[in-house]
Amino acid sequence: MRLFAKKDYLCMIYMDRTDASRRIEELRAVLRENSRRYYVDNAPTMSDQEYDFLMHELEALEAEYPEFLTPDSPTQRVGSDIDTPFSDNAEPLTGKDFVKRAHRYPMLSLGNTYSIEEVEEFAARADKLLTDPFTYCCELKFDGTAICLTYREGKLVQALTRGDGVQGDDVTENARHISNIPQQLHGDFPGEFEIRGEILMPYSSFEALNAEREDIGETPFANPRNAASGSLKLGDPEEVGRRGLWCTLYHIPAQSVPFATHDEALSKAASWGLPVSEHRRICKDIAGIRAFIDHWDGARKDLPYATDGIVIKINELSAQRLLGYTAKSPRWAVAYKFKAEQACTQLLSIDYQVGRTGAVTPVANLDPVQLGGTVVKRATLVNADQMEALDIRVGDFVYVEKGGEIIPKITGVNLSLRKEGSILPSFPEKCPDCGTPLQREEGEAKWFCPNADGCPTQIKSRIVHFMGRRAMNVLAGDATVDQFYDAGLVRTPSDLYSINKYQLVSLEGWQERSAQRFLDSLAATREVPFERVLFALGIRFVGETTARDIARHFGSMDALEQATEEQLLEVAEVGSVIAHSVFQYLSDPRHREEIARLRAAGLQFTSSAPAEAASNALEGKTIVISGNFSISRDAMKELIASHGGKCTSGVTGSTSFLLAGSKPGPEKLAKCAKLGIPVISEEEFRSMIPQDSALPAEETQLSLF
């Protein structure tokens, strides 16, 4: 017989050796798959708590049947965030491969528990093993993605992700663009040391990012942790800087610095200018630990970023060294994780909302319920597949959680309260706004209204997007657009430029002054650069960064309108989905007519002249890079651009050659062989450019690690 924890109760399973072996392999497969989804894809499909309980079940089975324990079991390895090579037909989530570098000291994960009794057991073991007096340092457990920073002579020289604990991805250039990571320290810092912590995305940045993703038709991030991890691995450091990430640091490896306690080490780090969390407390016993946990279980709701528990560490570094480590975690620390706050309330009805891109999203209207300090009345049901998976019915009593401490989501149905005769709601077959039959493309999770130019909701949403602050920055909002639409003044963005002051002051609520302010802001759009105009058009999947990359690559709308899908794929970070979307948009005569009207209104459809290249050695060459190099991939792309070359993400018939580092993608090599495209090494590549093409000293120094 085997007892194991599942959710909040114990399950009693009668299991022989064969059943145990089968269950162990099943658990390992599930945990490995979800570890990849969590750490690499940043798109988890199970909650942290579900994952942790499955891990604990596997640990218990391996303890009872040690003959089945293997070194590659998830219980023996740290979850890895290292990117794997991408196939040519699968878009990389981050758009970038990173150089892998070894950690000087293993970067392990923490053992965790949802039980205060297990925290008491941790304290009891420490009491038994340690003869000298000791204390505990209690800290917040931040819900972000791990980072390890190295400083040499006070300067930031390296930033690595956790990776697999032995090596991590080098994200130094991206870390330099996170506002509160100092480039230069001050005070009596050591000559060289490591400090570890977490990259977070504050709630405000998370909301803004998800609003933008939904606006361009992309799936929003599930929670701030996934958003932070995905943002840290972007290919464009400047875009990383725009994401509003935040760093908090909480551990200096004991081998790095000569301090007596963990708390002393963090206090000194703060004095050097490093962003160390101030929310920690020294506790002498389990009563103090309990008080700290109880306080933050409520107070964390007032923090501007996500926390998911409390970390309890032995404070004295000598005691930490004595206790040592297991294969994947320190014995001198444990994480107590808060349970997600949940409420049960009744589903009153379901609305189906049409977005700017035509995506139809089901939204649950709930009997108002208090959750996480706010009253929740509505929660997204995501899509038709999610509704079917939940087996949800109007009138059901449903469980609501705040995903990532911020977004209300329905996680299940209380079937014991379901009324007889309840009917499964059917997802609409026609657009709720214009009545057009909905469509779902292969591989898409959402249904879309294809009537982009005739559906009132889509029309008004596109005009709102066009006038938005990040686009054309016109002084107007949703209510103004509704008013213009109802009055028959506007059906497309170009119609805005035909409105005169007389028409405005004849509308309810408009005065001459407000009319003039609106017209002045509209006139100012004629100075908005091409890249923002392109973003303002509202092409599906084209956000600010993609619009900028496309505008800079082609230089003008004339060149872009003549581009083929294959030529669009030559734009760095543009994959097949975006290329197809842009090509389809520009192939529509109605959209070309709209662009012509906007051009006639005086908008900018040409980019400013690009910077002069260092040489023309690579002029006219289209280059794809794959694998790892002696420098970062960003530096390699800059080197190619500085000598007149174009760096693209996919191998096509117009590719001049593939620049292959170590471990290049096999599918890219196979495609080169099929198309007869040359493959050259980094050494051969460097012989093609002037020998005085020097790398920044800092980049050269990092390549020695």
C-alpha cells in the first residue's frame, strides 16, 4: 500500500512493484513536459500546486522503490530554462538563441511545501544537526525568473539564467537594459563576486503588455512570471528595456564573500547599490517564522509585484556549509508556498466579445465575489476549447482564482451543486455583432469574425487603436469613436482627416476649444514616423517592435507593398505567421486604398535614412545565423549589419549563406543542402570582413568564459 498527497487530501493506493514502475515513468513524462512548458515555452498548462504535488508523489515513490531512481529523474535535476534548437517550421518564442555559459557555483532550486508542518520538520532537523546557536532569515519568495549576476571591479560583466543549474543562457546585454540593475557599484565591494535573484514584471507592466498582445491578436501571458521570463529572453535588448522589468536580489554564494551571515551579506550588497529586497526578518524560532508567514499571506496583496510564498533560510553561513546540499536543492533552506486564493460563486451568463482583430472571447458574468482584495464580477473563459474542457454550464457554481495574483480565471466547476437539466452553452456560430459566420483557422485556438471591414466592433476598435497613445496619439478615446461612428463621420482611420470644426461643434458635448485641441492633435500625426504609422494600421500580429523592424528593413511603404512573403521573412524576428499576415493585409485592395488616403492626408510612409555602414564587405548578402559563436548572437547580427549585410531568421532561396557556429540547427543545415546554399564557419566569415573589425572590449572579455 502507498500513501501519497494529492491536492489537499491523502490518496491510498495499493501498488505493486510493476504498478510503481509504470506510475514513476508516467509522472516523469508529465513533469518533464510541464517543466519545458513552464521554463522554456513560458506557457504552463498546470498550476504550480498541481506540479508540486506530482513532484512530491514521484519523490515518495522513488523513496519507497529506490531501485527505480535514476540520475535523470525530475527529482534529481533542476528545471531548465535553456533554449533548445528550433526547427525551421516552428517559430521560436523568444526569437533568439543564447550563448550557454557554465555557472561558477551550481544554481539550484529550493525544496518547497504548502504545509506549515513540513516547515516545522525543517526547523526540527536543523535543531538536531546544528550544535551551535543559529537563526533563520525569512524572505519573500518572488514569482519571477532566476538570474545570476557577476560583478568584476564593480562593473556588471555577466548575467546568466538558471538554465539547468550547471549552465545558463547568457542574457548580459538584456540585463543591462533592466532599469534597476546597476552597471557600476559604489562602496567597498569585493573585486569579483556573484549575486543571485529574480527578474520580475510588476503588475502595471504586465497589464500593459497583455493589453498590447491582445490588441494585436497574440495570446496574453498567463501570469507575470511567464511574462518576465519571456521578456528576459527577447532578441532585442531595447525591447527588454521597454517591458518594465524589475530585479530583486537575495543570495550571494557563501564562497564569494567573507561574511558571517546571509543577512549581513545582503545588507552589504544593498550598500553597494544593488537592489536587495528590504522585506526580510531574522527569526529565532518557528513561532517567529509562523508570524512572518501569516503577515505576508495578507500583506503581499498590497505589493506591486507577484509573490508566491516565503523562503526560510538558515542565516549563519557556517551552518549553511555544514548542512550542504542535495542533488537539486540546499538543505539549509525551504520555501513555503501560499495556496492560490479561491472562491466559489455562480455563473450568471456568458458574453462573447469581439476584439479588434476579430477574435471572439467568451467572458463569464459572475455573482460578485470577494477575491484577493477586490470584487470579481467577470472572468475570461479564454476560448471554446477551454469552455468544453471545463464542461461549464450557465447556472453552475464555479471556482474562481486570481491567476498570477491578478487575472480572475475559472479553474473548475462544483458539480455537486449543478442543477438537473442544465445545458452546455454553445459557442456562437456567427459574430455576435455583425452576424457573419465565424471561422477558425487550422492551428488557431480562437474563433474569428472574418468581416474585418464591415463588423462595427472591429471597425471602431481599429480606429481606437489608430488614435492610441503608442500609435498616432490623437486626443480621443472609445466614447469619441462611438460618437463619430454613430454620426456617420468615420468608418476608417483616414476618415478622421476629413472632419472639420463645424462638424465637431455640432456634436453633443463638443465646444470650440475641445474641437480645436482634437484637430491640433490630428494635425500633429503628420509628424509621426513611419514605424508608428505602420503599427497604427492595426495589422494582425504586428506590434510596436515588429512594426519598427519592418519599417527599418524596407524603408518605405512603397517597398513594403511590393514585398513577397519570402522577402518579408528576411526581416529579423519575422516568422511565417507574421509574414503571411502582413502580406495578406497589403494584398487587399481596400487596405491599399486606405493607405493611399492616409498618404494623401500627409502621413509619413518613408523611414529616415539608415546609418552608414562600417564597410560594404557584405553588401547585398542575406545571411542566416545558427548555433553558438564566440560572441553573442546580438553582437554577430550587429557585426553583419555594420558591414552592409542583412541577417534573417529563416533559410530561403534568397539566402546568400548560412553562418554556422557550434551546434547549428539540423533542419537549417538540411534546408541549405536542399537549396544548394553555402554553409560557412565563423572563421571563414571573419576572413570576409576587414580585419580591424573589433568587438567592444567588454564583449571580447565575456567570450573568454
